[in-house]
Amino acid sequence: MSKKMKSIVNWKNLDGEFSNFNNRKPTKWAFIEELLDKDFYEKLYETYPKLDDSWDIQEGGQYGRLSYRKFWKRDEARYFSDGSEREHVVIQEDDSRYSESWNEFMKILWSKEFVSKLSEMTGFEQLNLKHMNFMYAKKNGFQNTHIHNASDKTLIVFVYFSKNWKKGDPGGTFLSDGIDFDAKGEKPGDSKIIFEPHNLDNTSLIVLDGPYTAHGMRKITKDVERRGIQVTFEPFNTKDGWYSDNGKTVLEPLEL
Amino acid sequence: MVKMNYSFELSCDKDKFFHVLTDYQNLVEYMPRQLQKIEILEKQDRHTIIESTIFLRSIIKKQFSQRLKIDVESENKILLEILDGVAKGTQSTISIILDDEKTVCNIDTNVKLSLKAAILYPIIKKEYAGFLTKVSRKIMENINE
């Protein structure tokens, strides 16, 4: 590990959450405070992409939500040969739309060292970075409780870049014990929140996907910016492809 | 050949809906951006031949065009047939009927693909209803505005 990489991530803080991650059931999760070195975090904070027309608005959809996303360089979505839709996969290269610091941070996220650390934490071999997007929400933003269940080895890493977050304020990704929790607070439900980040300033929530991983974002009621990224890791090898693709082959565009 | 059906209840004026469907050149407004252009090649009374230019980057490498024959059989029924290209021989019937006091639009299609493009059957099957839902909603929303 290079000296720089060693100093950018607070590996100790990450290591300290290994046992919490593995002992939590049925959803495995960990919350890491001060994930990044303060100076480096400041650079990412200062150059976090501004909300503009280049962001995709996420409105309605399968689960119901109002938020914004902007993606790292990624491949064509395409289809699998059984006709099912395939999601874009990140291209592990520099993206000139973003600052030097963000490009440096991405290199860390897909680095052998960082991925090995996640493998050590989860016990999953051959982890690799699959998706990355900036996620932004403001007043009235929300995301209804939902479960991806892409696979039992898909790891979702949220990193937050919002300062002065007031404890108890909605906006962090909550985990709940079921999908019957109304993120907008308009309807009663049987499910309750098991965790919601109280600090969104240089923190990270790491969650293992699966059939019980219900999560969402309560409706933001204040005039604030919830800034973060969502990164997904999954086992990958050139023979079988991505773990959650279940061996499906990607349909290459036809030459007619 | 694969048969596909899609039905939905019309939530707008039937005649206006029918008018949008038969205003071929302006149909592009309601279609996904992959349908780039519609050109009328021939028009005789209720019989029209159009050429549509399509770019489905994720499944076909290059932009392609295909001719479609459209027959407006009545005020409630339109017959379509693709005349060339990989889907030559594909036929569709759009009919509007009154069903239990509801006005329902049925879109029945027999999809025919060339051997080279047969691999696309599962995609078309999965996307058929979703595509038509989006387009029909857009038309109805526009009419009701």
C-alpha cells in the first residue's frame, strides 16, 4: 500500500467495525466515523459535483423517491441474452468531469488494498467495484423503504459529505426491520428503523445486501443538502462475470 | 413468430387518441428517443406507408430504417405491417373497443424476426408491455392536459 493511500483512509476506524458488521443479524452493517483523512475529505467536500442539469432526477419509480444521481464513467446498460435488463457497470478509469481529488478517491475505492480490506471484513473473495454514483437530496427528498436483494454477496458502501448534520434529522440512509416503514411519515406501518446515521460528515455506512436489507431515506424537511456517494462491490471473475449476474451472458449489440 | 398482447383502459377522449395515433409524423414526440424519425413515403386515403428511423444502441450496432404499411380499417381499428428489415412480416392490430362500459385499447402483435435477430425475442417480449405503457400514458396525459 502506498504511503499516500495509507494516510487517506482511516483504516483503523474501518478495522474497528469488522466485528460489529459480522455480529449484526439478519442485516450485516457497519457505520464508520471519520472514514477519510480530514484534509483529503475537505478536498472531496469542496469539489463535490454541484447539482445541475447533468444530474438524473430519481422520481417515483418502483419504490417511490425524490433524489438526484450522477454516475461515474460507466459502460452501456444493454441486456442479458435471456431478455432481462442489465445495469451499467462502472468503468475503472479517470473521469475528467470530476476533480483530481475525486479521481484519486476512486482509484482508492477500486484499489486492490481497499477491496482486500472489504474482503477481509466480509469474507467474500474476488470483490470488485461494480457501481458508483453521487447521490444528492434536498428539502422534500425521500426514498421509500425498499430491498434490492441483488445478491447475498453484494456490498453497498455509502459515504456522506454533509457538514453540520443535526442529530435526528432525516436524510441519512436508514435501515429498517421490514419494508413497512413509511419514509414520508404519512402512513402508519409495522416496521421500525434499526439504524439511521446521525452524522453525515465524513462517515460511511456499509451494508450487505440480501433479502432482509430494507433501507430508505426519510423525507427531508429542512433546507439542507444531503450529499453522498453510493458504491457497490461484488465478487467478480472473468470466467463467471459478476456474482449477481448468475452466469447470464451479456447480449452484444447485433451487426445487421 | 411470437404473439404479444397489451390492453389498457383509455382515460382520454377516444377520437383524440385515435387522431394522435394516425398523425404519424408527430408520433415521434410520444416515443422514446430511440425512434428518431418518421417519414411518410406514400399516402392514399386510409392506406399509408411510413419509414421509421431507429437507433437502439444497446441491442443493434447501427441506426436502421424500416418501412411500415398502415391501414386505418375503421375509426376503431388500425392494422400495421413491417415491410422490410429484421422484423419484416411483423403485424400489429390496434383496436379500440367498448368493454363493460370501459373504453379499452388492445394492441396485438405477431412479432417475426429474421434468424439473425431471433436472439432479440426475449427482450422484445419483456419490453413490449413496458414500452406501450409509457407511450400510451404519455399520449393520454398530453390529451388530458
